[in-house]
Amino acid sequence: MARLVVQGGIPLHGRLEANGAKNAALPIMAAALLAKGPVTLRRVPNISDVWTLTGILKSMGCLVEYDGEGLMKLDTSTLTTTKAPDHLVRKMNASFDIMGPLLAAYGEGEVSLPGGCNLGSRPVDLHLAGFRKLGAEVTSQRGFVRANANKLRGAHILFPKVSVGATKNCLMAATVAEGETVLENCAREPEIVDLANFLVAMGAKIDGLGRQTMRVTGVEKLHGCDYSVVADRIEVGTYLVAGAITQGDVVIENCVPGHLESLLELLQEMGQDLEIGHDHIRIRGRSPIKPISVSTEPYPGFPTDLHPQLVALATLAKGTTTVTENIFNGRFMYAMELVRLGGDVRVSHRDVIIRGVKQLDGAPVDAPDIRAGGALVCAALAAHGESTISGVNFIDRGYQEIEKRLAVLGAKIVRADFED
Ligand code: EPZ
């Protein structure tokens, strides 16, 4: 199995261009099932989740051509089945994004309960409740969700809790439902706005993009379009932390600083030197790193997907930091791996308490999920000596060619095969 081998202690220097966002590209690929015509996507990141969803759509009969450099062409009019291959669906949570489009465009869908990062329970009850409100019959038995409807009807859906996934699925389904749909207590993540922009580019009628309440007026059908995916704020945030933790000087270009306000404020509070431009962010790591206290919240709050990376930075702070995780009850697997690198990290219920140490020391660690992998790479880059990171399959799900991109910034990091 491959592992990343990192020689830490080198300050990163240089410039990187942000990739397109994993969490926008995936629902947008799923939404292409609604298009009665060809779709061209640009800035699609070359990550394994994109290849997994490509495999799902192809196995259902769709034409998907991806050049691995950002350009993807889809024609879903050749779909031959509304049953998704469960061995692929179980590889990632976002696979379930195809259910809403299948139901809306074809009146039926059969998708297994999704797999993906083990962050604790990943239910889809809010998705299913929304489909039922739109008039679908939905069953969830023996690990499979089956839904069907002759024609979806507009409805008033109030999400009892903010859910990115349920907001995406109900939004997509509502675009071609009969009449008006009101979605209340929506997730407001930039990736949701990007999905909505894509749907509008296909002819959907949506008001309230990025707001807690969205109104959708159903249309007869959606046409194809040519669309470029928004920058990946989580990838950008991860590389900013890498620049800070190595006390380097890193510029990330072609990104949307406004999508990272919560992180940028925290990094400034931690004493890091930030220059924020219209579409670039420069970070110069500064000592001492100051401790902070923060809770993860739905957007625009501090994102759960940057929680592990921030904790990695806090391991070298001068003082004690607290991070409270309010989104996923299983987000803490990374903590013990940071302890292997010399961090003083304890978890108590939803709180992570990090007492700053003078230095981290290289060690063998294992990434249990995507963002934990991002955090361990950041910590290994700062640690003295050599670290090896296994679980690279998780890292590759969410970060494109991470070792190549960090090597551009001067990191000593290679991918090597190890006998397991
Ligand atoms: C999306 O997951 C992202 N994944 C996650 O990123 C991200 O951490 C999460 O949103 C929160 O921002 C993609 O976009 C592919 P939720 P999702 O529905 O849609 C509960 C990454 O590393 N819930 O907002 O699964 C759920 O258990 C990944 O890129 C229900 O109870 O997140 C959780 O506690 C990790 N019932 C909370 O809501 C439901 O029907 C938030 O989940 C759905 C969710």
C-alpha cells in the first residue's frame, strides 16, 4: 500500500493555484442527470471521489469523459438504469446526491445507503423526508433506499436541522417539480450556492441562493450548459495551515477568500500574518502561535472540515486551545494520531483540548478520513524528522496530488509503496 513519507521541519514557500471544490463538483455531476442535453464542466478536481462518481454514472449508462485536468463532458440522456451500483455508492457519502436528480428526472431511483468518511452516523432521514414532502414514495430497507413518483409536486420543506446533503438533494429534486417549493433552514455552504448556480445555468428558477430560505419554481425540463466549478475552500484552508505550521510564506491564488472568513479570522487571532486579496491569500507563519477557542458550525461558521487541520496547528501554540465539534460526533479519530507525533491532544465529549508543545517529532501515523489526512500532513510537515502517513486512499479522495502540490512549495514529501 502507498504511504506518504515526509521529512518535516522545512518552511514552505511559494504559490499554488486552488483546485475546483470536491463538494461542489460531486453534486454538480449528480445534477447533470437532470440535463436534457450535454453538460461541460471545468475545474473538476482530479481526486478519487470524482472518479468514483464517474464510475457510478457510467455504470448507469451515462457518457462521462474526464481528462483528469479539469475538463469533464457528460451526456446523461443515455442512462439505462435508475439503480446505482452499491459497491461504488458505498465508497463515499456524496454518492447519495444522485437520488434527488434520478427521482426528479426519471420518477424513480434505487441507491444503497452511502458509505464514506467514518465521522459517526451519516443518516439520510432528512433527504427522505424532503422527497416524501415532494410527493415521492420512499422506502429504506436492507440498506437500500428506493423512491418513486409520477411527478414531484412543489412543497414547503422546513429542515429540522441544517444539512448540506438534504439541502442539495431537495434543491435538485425541486427544480422540475410541479409548482413552487420553499426550502427553509437550508445549508448555506458555498458549494450549495455553486450547485444552485449550475442548476440556474441549466434553466432552473431559484431565488435566495446562499440564504436560509430558497424558493424554487419548477420548470418543465433543464437543458445542458458549460460550467466552471468554484474553488475548493477546504483545500485552500488546508494549505494555509501548512504554510502557518511550517512558519513559511505561501500564496494561494485563484480562490475565494470570502468563503474562508471564519478560518482567516482564527489564523489572525493565532498571530499569523495574512494578506487577503480579491482572489488570493498570502500567509506568513509567525511565532508564537497563539491559542484560541472555537466551535464548528454550519456555514458561515467555522467548518467541521477544517477542524482537524486547525487542531494540528494548535499543537504548537503557546498555551491551551479548545475546539468544539458540533457537526459530526465521530470527527475525532485524528486526535490520537497527532499524539503519536508528540501533540498533547485530549478529547472530552465534543471538546478537543490541545496543550501546546515546543515541537512535534516525526512518526508513523494513519489517516482515518479525508480531513484527518490533511491535518496529519500539516503536522508531519512541521515535525522534526521523518513521518510516514498511511490511509493515503482517504487523502486522495479529497486532495489532488497532495505530495506534488506540496513539493511545489518546497516540502520534502514523496509517495512510496510499502509492504503491508
Ligand atoms: C457534507 O456532508 C460534506 N460532504 C462534508 O464534507 C461536510 O463535513 C458536511 O457537509 C458538513 O459541512 C460533501 O459535501 C460531499 P450534512 P453531509 O448533511 O452532506 C446530520 C469532506 O471531508 N444529518 O450537513 O453528509 C449528519 O449526521 C466531507 O469533504 C442527519 O441527521 O453533511 C451530521 O451530523 C466530510 N440527517 C449533520 O446532519 C440527514 O439526513 C450534518 O450533515 C443528513 C445529515
